[in-house]
Amino acid sequence: MRRFFASCPKGLEYLLRDELLALGAAEAREALAGVHFSGTLETAYRACLWSRLASRILLPLTEFEAVDEAALYAGVEAVDWSEHLDARGTLAVEAHVAQSRLTHSQFAARRVKDAVVDQFRRHEGVRPDVDVEHPDLRLDLRLRRDRATLSIDLSGTPLHRRGWRRQQGAAPLKENLAAALLLRARWPQIHAEGGALLDPMCGSGTILIEAALMAADVAPGLQRAHAEPTGWRGHDAALWAGLVEEARQRAERGLAALRPVFFGSDDDPRALDIARANARAAGVEAALELTRGELAALRPPAGVDRGLVVTNPPYGERLGERAALPALYRTLGEVLRERFAGWHFAVLAGDAELAQALGLAAERRYTLYNGALETTLVIGDIRTRDTAPSPPRPLSAGAQMLKNRLDKTVRHLRRRLVREGIHAWRAYDRDLPDYAAAIDVYTTTAQVTWLHVQEYRAPADIPAAVAQRRLRELVRVAGDVFAVPRERIVVKTRERGKGGAKYGRLDQRGDHLEVEEGGLRFLVNLTDYLDTGLFLDHRLVRARLRELAAGRRFLNLFAYTATASVYAAAGGARDTTSVDLSATYLDWASRNLALNGFQGPRHRLVQADARRFLAQDRERYGLIYVDPPTFSNSKRAEDFDVQRDHAALLIACAEHLADDGVIVFSNNFRRFTLDAPALAAHFRIADWSRPSIPFDFARQAGIHGCWLLHRHGSAAMR
């Protein structure tokens, strides 16, 4: 068994994991923009030939620390390259660099090439040449946080290039992204049930062709298979040829049985000509019906009464003014509601605002990346618009009380929210005993409002049916008061289980919204975790960190999504170091910092357990923020209990505190008691808990505690 890595666009990781398992991978584990998997060489070859989602299939050779160019060169040179490449062969190197001291990807690629060719020149007197288009061996370097992974690229050329594309339109959709769209929309199931597929803005035909090849069981890499995928010395040509022949036979059977249920239209005749040429090259032209037509005139094909309407409408500035696009999306939604009732829909929209302009009730939403563009995929069933909507059911007495309470809150706070520029806030928190939930309001930078509802577990003496009814009433009332449709209300249940509250991953959508706080921008995720990435009750704590940060070095322990680091950087911190054990949160943190223009070596992200980091780090900091979890029993770190361990943690922080430095310590354990006697020998302590509670959390004044700690002998407390 060998270890491999399949790269893919961000947002496709979970789909790719499932695909690789279906292709025979022994195990598969998603990572950022890819999936690690195990298997034989045949498993990897099948992935090269059959994966509809992967960008490349990589075979890792070595992994090592590469803090500078000398370490990078030495790590590459340690490999015996004669096992992988002939001295007179050709090679190419592609490098990807992130959050490392080596920051230039082309320079890193050149040093990898130098190490390989220098080794051949020393040992054999000749050296391989460079061929960036069709090398015998293509190497892939991934350098992240000074850790290098060097791999052989078994793909040859990128896997999304299927080999059938003859021309493309102005803003082409990559083939693997089109495949992801179709898989998310359950196209294989719809086709198996006899449904058709229609793309009303088909452009160069990418979605239609991918759908047809998927239905016909044609391996996406079959047309690329005329050439060996790699010139690597470990390549098994006989194994590859056998897999290609198997795929060819399956394609012949599938194409012969393919039903002509693929319909596309576009108002651009040139785009339709390109689509026909591409379909001809892919071998599916006979199954496609392409017509020129305006979107407003769109109707179901004759004799077809069910299927999937799937499309990728314009959303980039290259295709027109952004202000004109909502009207296009509204037209699409109106046409579908009026003429395609009973069909399914899947629309890859430019953003959440454009998706909302469709006016269609989305059952599922996903964030996908079309190149560097973040897009929103919405999927659901098309329903007709009621011509005479029935009046809403009257509210129960309890629901009416809830509505009155929310109306009063909105009236009371509206001006303050506008005056203070607050766009993410708590509107309700168990104010009425029968409606035990918290309601948080998030208004994005695109001025789209979402509600995040956390229902607390009902007492054991409340029947489940009653609790469910109350939750439905709360969601309905909140939607009415804030004028937010149901598809923009995210509901979660917070409950206790063995070991405590469940804070793990809840979903796998990867949807992020951009919100503003304190003039800064942050990404929040309302669906995938219990917490959203922005602790709203710590708004004033973050603001205090910004006040304290000027001219200081800032350390953020248990950094989560590094919102505190963004505030410190905005306050003029000399540099920031954010420490967290989760790679997921550190990637999120990196995006938050970059969103606000804070990048480069001055803003360090460290994946580590906080206590182990303190034991190994030798730096001093003028401002340290410590906001630990109530407890942690991670397999990758020592067990942690905030009540038991906080004093030792803060004393360890004192060893890293500059003479005039300050520690800001907070936590959300409601029964927490600060161990003042143990800490008094090291610090002067100021309890800042009450001033740190925002006005919208005043009803839950004990939601967190906050203390400022100065070392004895330091400057006066601020």
C-alpha cells in the first residue's frame, strides 16, 4: 500500500473523498484543497483515469522541514533521483508556497530543479533537461508553514483537461467543477430515473458534455490516455494499458446506449458553435440538442416533463456590469417557477446575493471555487408560485408574546446598531421560558441578513412534539420580524452528551459569509459548526485588544479563527503569532487576516498545542491573549480543563511576557473561579469581566469572564 494525494479545487474535498473510496482507495482523508488516500499503484491509475473531480494525483516521495533555500535543496538532494528519472530525460517542477519563510513559488521550483539536475551531473556527468509542457517526470512541491512535501505527479497534465475541449467561451467552467455541480445535484440518480437535463445558458457546453459522459460511463481521462500519463521510471505500462482498455470497452457500451436527453440553449450563436464542436470531439454530439433562444422564452423540450435544470449564469465583471446581474437571475427564477414545476434545479451563482435573486427555495447550498472566484451553488425542487396564497396561520399566544419581544428589541436597538456599525449581534437569548433558544443576526457586507438560531435542549418533562412545535414557531416569528426567508435561517440544537457539549462538525457545506465588525471583515460559517467563527460576546474584548496592541508583539493562544489577531494587527501590533491545534481553523484564520490585508512573515500562524508551544517558544510578547476552551480531550494534545489548568497556563505565559506586557485572559465557563492566590505571586490582576459584556448580551452577564494580568514590577496598568 502507498500513500497518495489527490488535489482538487477548494470546496470539492468531501465529494472527492467519496469518489476515491468508490474507486478502491483503502482509506481517504480530506485536507485543504485535496484528499490523502491509500492504495496500490492501480488505485492511483484508476484515479488518474476515472476521477471526475481531482486536479492531479500525486505520489509523495519525501517530506522535510524547509525553513530556507539550503534546507529545501538538501531535502530534495537526499532523494536518489536515478530511481525515478533517466539522466537524459526531461522534468518539470511546479511549486505551491503558503505561510512559509520561502515565499516565492518560482524560486522554490527552481531550487528543486537545481537539486535534481546537480545530483545527476555529479554522479553521471549528464543532466536532465527541462520541458514544462511534456516532461518525462513532473514534480510537485507543496511548501506550507516551512514543511515541504515533494511528490511525483502521476497525472501528466491537469485532470480537468479531458481532451475534448476544442474552444472555450469568455469565462469557461472547469470540467471538474462542472462534474461537482452535477454530482451535488444528484444528476446520475435523476438520469437513472428517466429524467432529462437542460442548461438554459449553456455557453460552450461544458455542463452538458460532462453530464452526457457521466451518463454514458465514459472515463473522464479516456481521451487523455492516448499518451502515457507519466515518464516516471516506476510506471507500469502494462497495468495502465489494461485499465485504458477496460475503460474503452465501458465507453463503447455506454455511448451506444446513451439517450438523447441533453438540451442546451444560449442567445450567443458563436457559443453554440463552440458547444457543438466540443460535443463532437467528446463523442456525444448525437445526444445533445442545442438551440438559440432568449432566457425569457425558455420552455421544457417537447415531450419532456421532468429532469434537472442546471446552469452557470454570468457572475464575473468580465461578462457585464454587476448591477445588471440580479435582474438576469430574477428572470431565470421566474421562468423556472412558471414553466418547470416538478423539475429539479441547480444554479452556480456568483454569490449569495445573486442566489437570493433567483427567488427559488434552495434545499441545499454549497460554496465552490471557480478558479479564484468564490461561488454559491444552490439546489432544490422547483415549485409553482401560488396565485392566491392562503393567509398565514394565526400565532399561538406564546408565539405572539415572542413576536412582541423581538419587535421591541428591534425597535429599541435599531438606532444603536446603526450608530455603532454593528452587523452581527444577539437579538434573543432564552428571554421567554417556552422558547429556549438564542437568535443571532448576521448582515453580510453584501447587505444580506441571515439568522443563526441555537435551540437549547428542552427539559426532560417537555414532550418532543411540543419542543418541535415551539422551535417551528420561533423560526417563523424570527423570519417575520427580521424579514428573512426560511432558507437564510440556520437552526442548530445545542445539547449535552457524554463528555460535555457537542462542538464538532455538524455539516460539510463549507459556506462562508463575509461580515463586518469594528471596520474589519471576517468570514463566518453558520452551518458546519456549532460556533460560527466569530464569538459575538467577545466583541468588546477584541476592541480592547486593538487598544492595547499598538507597538507590541501579539501572541494569540487558542487562536480559533484569529479574529483577535486581526484586531491586534489593525491596532498597530508590531507582529502577530496565532497558535491553534486545528489546521481547519488556521486556514480560516489565514483567510481572515488576508481579508484585511494582513499577510506575510509579520503574521505567523502556528499549528500546535498551546502549552507545548509555550514550552518550546523563546520569544517575548507585549500582549498575550488567552481564550481557552472550557475543556479539551484532543488526541493530539494533553487533556485540558480551564478550571484546573488555567493558573499553570497563565504562569507559563508570564515567561514570555515583556516587562511592560499584559495578558488578556477570558473564558466562557459559567462556573469558573479565577485562582487569584496562585496568580497573585506573579501578576497584578484586574477583573474586567463586567465591562467586557456587550449590551446585546446584558441579559446573560455571566456568559464569559475577562481579566487583565500585568507582571509585578511592570508599568502601571492601563
